Amino acid sequence: MTQPLIDIQNLEIAFGGGQVRAVRGVSFSLGQEKLGIVGESGSGKSTVGRAIMKLLPPSAIVNAERMRFRDVDLLKANEKTMMTIRGRRIGLILQDPKYSLNPVMRIGEQIAETYRFHHPRASKSMTYGQALDMLEAVQIRDPERVARLYPHEISGGMGQRAMIAMMLIAEPEVLIADEPTSALDVTVRLEILALLDELVLRRNLGLIFISHDLNLIRNFCDRVLIMYAGRVVEVLEARDLDKARHPYTQGLLASLPTIEDPPARLPILKRDPAWLEEFALEPPR
Ligand SMILES: Nc1ncnc2c1ncn2[C@@H]1O[C@H](COP(=O)(O)OP(=O)(O)OP(=O)(O)O)[C@@H](O)[C@H]1O
Ligand SMILES: [Mg+2]
């Protein structure tokens, strides 16, 4: 097997001086694939994503046996090293592009500036040309017009495309997308997913796709990590989800609507210690 892009062994993350154990013994590796992370709100999905970028607040206590990105030991990497990785070798796409795009800068200039940051010797006209090319690559139809607009002048879907363009211009090896389509309506969501799909394939990226929507993850990703209460309870190929053995995954699957059957209600999980022990979970505090 080729060297994984990301390799995490036994990651533990706590907040509140160790009181809140947000991530408990998480292990996984990422290759050139679409890896989904699914789980209920508060299960630790975003915390894992931010830990890889070293974007957790200073109060977070992070321990792991191993946390590597390619040749980089993320546990030892200092801020200077992370500056060469964040947004450059690993891109982060969040739910709402409004918070990630600079509101007082035109779209084209922002993307060009990102390019210039990574290629300081490139000329001004060349960087702007690169920005337009990238807007075209994310299927924005009239890049020259859109490049002149400010973030508040474009739709959510267009903003997300602009965000993806800004991430891609740095030619990252890994993309972490945290609920990237949750704020979009269904048709735009499908377009953004198709775009991500194509980009992963064409640019040999590794994608970590975080969502609480199992149906979406199942249809979009190659492999799925199911998180519950800070732990990875199951890792499955997306096509094998029906073979899930953990009751949480089974409950999620049962709650998905199908054409034949109305959706079952997501069973209320018994959080009593015996049940959790049975499935190697710890009682929530
Ligand atoms: N900065 C922080 N300080 C204290 N606790 C935090 C902090 N960030 C996250 N947590 C806690 O860590 C746990 C995991 O949070 P996280 O945001 O990773 O969940 P999530 O799976 O991404 O949820 P959602 O689906 O709602 O985005 C939660 O209990 C949360 O309250
Ligand atoms: Mg989250």
C-alpha cells in the first residue's frame, strides 16, 4: 500500500482542562479517496478535522500515538511549519463561505491573493489570470463578471464554488470539507458534490467529508467513519453500510427514508453504562 496522506493513531482531544473528552482514541488513515465522517451533533467530527489543521483553541489537550500528514509529524509541527501546510497542502472548506471569504474584497482579488501568497514571484496579471482559470474550473460560467463581485453579491452556491476555487489554487493534497453543502438547497448541493467528486478524481486529492447526513455520505463517499460520543464506532466501505454491526449505525440506517417504507424514527439510544460497555463505549459525562 502506498503511504497514506493522513495517518492517525489513537487521537485523544479534551477541553475544559480534561473534563470534556471530545475525541477518544480515534484512529484512521486517508488515501486518495473520499472518506466520510458521519455522526450526531457533538460527536467530535469537526474537532478531528480542526486537529489535523492544528486549528483547535489553545485550551484543547491533544494526545495521540501518531498523527501524520505525509512526511510531517503533526504532533511536533510548530506554527511556522503549519503555515506552509494550512491552505496550501491541506485545504479546509466550511459550511458557510460567508465566514471564510473576506467581505470587503472582490472574489477575483481574493483568489489571486491566495495564489500570490503561494507564488510570491508571479506577476499581477498572471495571478489574476490564474484566479479566473480557477473560477472556470469550479464551473462558474462567467468568471470575469463574478471575479469583480463582492461575497455578499453572490449566492451561497456560488460562494461555495469560490471557496473551493480559493482552496484549489494552492494545489492541496488533502481537502477537509466540514458540512460544505449543509447550507445549500438540494440542486446546488448536488452540483457542488459533483464538482468535488471530479476534482478529487482529477487532482488525486484525499478528501475528508464531514456530515451528519448518512444518506449523502453513503452516496458520495468511498469509505465511511461512523463517530459516536467521540469515538469511531465503525469504519465501512460505503457500499457495505448495510453490513453495519454497531447499533448506532444500524439505527441511523433504519431512520433513512426509502421509497417503499416511511422512515423509522431514530431509536433513542440507551445511554446506560451496560449498553455502552457492550459496544466498548464509555458512558457520556
Ligand atoms: N473550543 C471548545 N471548547 C470546549 N468544548 C468544545 C470546543 N470545541 C468543541 N467542543 C466540544 O467537543 C465536542 C465535539 O464537538 P464537535 O464540534 O467536534 O462536534 P461535531 O461532531 O462537529 O458536531 P456538529 O455536527 O454539531 O458540528 C462537543 O461536546 C463540543 O461541545
Ligand atoms: Mg461540526
